[in-house]
Amino acid sequence: MQKLISFAVPCYNSAAYMRHCIETLLSAGEQAEIILVDDGSTKDDTPAICDEYAAKYPTIVKAVHQENGGHGEGVNQGIRNATGLYYKVVDSDDWLDTDALKKVLHRLQTLVARGTAPDLMICNYVYEHVEDGTSHTVRYTNVFPKDRLFDWVHVGHFRPDQNLLMHSVMYRTEVLRQCGMVLPKHTFYVDNIFVYQPLPYVKSMYYMDLDLYRYFIGRADQSVNESVMVKRVDQQLRVTKHMIDCQDLDALKNQKRLRAYMLHYLSIMMAISDIFLLLDGSAEAKEKKTQLWQYLKEHTSPSVYRAVRLSLGGITNLHFPKSDTIIVGGYRIARKIFKFN
């Protein structure tokens, strides 16, 4: 029998925390497969832990060892090896709420039995802030109808803090393959591509108001740490350019809400890139900011470029006295409220 879901867990020197992640996924039992992708780990026991779980749970766990290719190649490898109807990425320092997971998988089983399995299952996710022991839940009750099948016509308005992220989605595996997505190697922040590129292939969705994914945040070396993001801003730019290129948004003119959301997402990616280039503050960073907007202009239609300029992305590209200071100040306020990195 086909597994209901494939969990892909990219692991890179993750021995200190990966067991907790894996144990929560094992609560799904035989309806799941867990693909542990050892991404060339050399500094700890990550490869041995992957093999240990594969030996202990041979009908559930697969251990895949590869040369280091980065998080994106770990996700790619998971898609290549997945046999489940659905596919979900869980980072090795994160985990799933086991009670919520059982409810989600039971609902998916019911929908599959009825022949109404959605292309995309959506749940809430929770920021777990290690530095102060607090948490913050991102939910979509104002955006999606609950507990029923729907399509883009029924989707409401997303706030800037409500993007669909890797943490909130389970795609049908076939959708990921149909869209031809191959994430770039040795690049952080590719989870944005993972969510964005398949969206035009999604015809049906289902939302459960459950806090499923627990997103551990606050480690000093974490990729979303602010200082790390400034140092890796070139990777953020690479991802943003990939998103500019991977879909023709003008081809979605007859799907107004889908197109509006993808423009919204692209605009946020432009804003994030701008902010971290402003935080860098160097003359080289300012030139990269100019080049990014020129890239958007040259690789999209005038209507797409104008839509991004007139939304959040354009706000971070304003030019007036002390505009950079004001933009960074606004980011600092938002960061303090939402604690997203």
C-alpha cells in the first residue's frame, strides 16, 4: 500500500536535536515514511543516527546519505525518494505536535477514501522562541475556510506576517513533481521557492486550524538569525531571483486571487532582500539593491513590476532623506512584535 505521507528531514550535523524531531514523526506509525537525508555530515553522529533509525524502523524510515548539497538538495533528495501521497519537510531542529499530526492524518485518510484528497493541506505553525521561552502562532483563520475543500476563489486577504511557509504546508507529492521544481544547491532560504513555485498547480486546498509545526528559533548559528542573514544576503538574493524567474505571473490573469497572493509573496521577498542589504549598509550592498530591482524590471512584465513597486516591496525601495533609517526602524519594530528571527 502507498504511504499516506512522506516526511523529509534534511540533517546536517544535527545529532544534538534530531532525535526529538524523528520521535514526533514516528507517532504517525506505518501510514508515514520518514526520509532522513544526511547532507554530508562530518562533525557528529548524524550519519549513524540516521542508520540507527532506519535499522530499527525498516518499514518506516529511510536513511539517505549524500555529499553536502545544502538544505535545498536535502529537500530535492527527499522528493526523489518519496513514495507517500503527500510530502512534508520537517527541519531536524523542529518537530510536529503529535496530537495535531494524528488529527491531520486521520482527516487526510478520510478525504483520500472519499476521492477528494486536496492538492495542498494547510495547518498553523508555531514559533518556539528559545531565548525567552515564549511562542507565537501563525494561523490562517481569516484567510481560509476551515475544515472543507476550497480553491483560490475562496481565499481571503493575507497579512504581511501570514505567508504560507514550508512549515504550514503539505503538498501532494505529484504536484511537486509536476511543477518541475529543483531547489538550488548550497543555498539557504529555499523554503520560499518550495512553497511558491508549485502554487499554480494547486487546484484544491484544505485548512485545519491546528498548531501542527513547531518552529524552533533563536540559536545563534541559525540561518534566520539576523546577523547570519546579513552575511548570507547573496543567498537571499539568489532565492528572490529564482522566484522572479520560476513563474510567469501574467499567465495567471484569469486566477486573480492566486496571482494576487503570488505578487504579495514576491513583494515580501523583495522587501526582505532590501532590508538585509540596508542592514549591511555598504556601498556594494546599495548597488546590489539597485541591481535587484533592475533584475525584476528586466525579467517581468510592466504590470508585475508595477504591482510589486506599489506594494510592500516598493515601500522598502523609497528614496527620500533618511528613508533607509526609517525603513530599518520599521523592520526593527516588526521584528520586536513578531520575533520572526
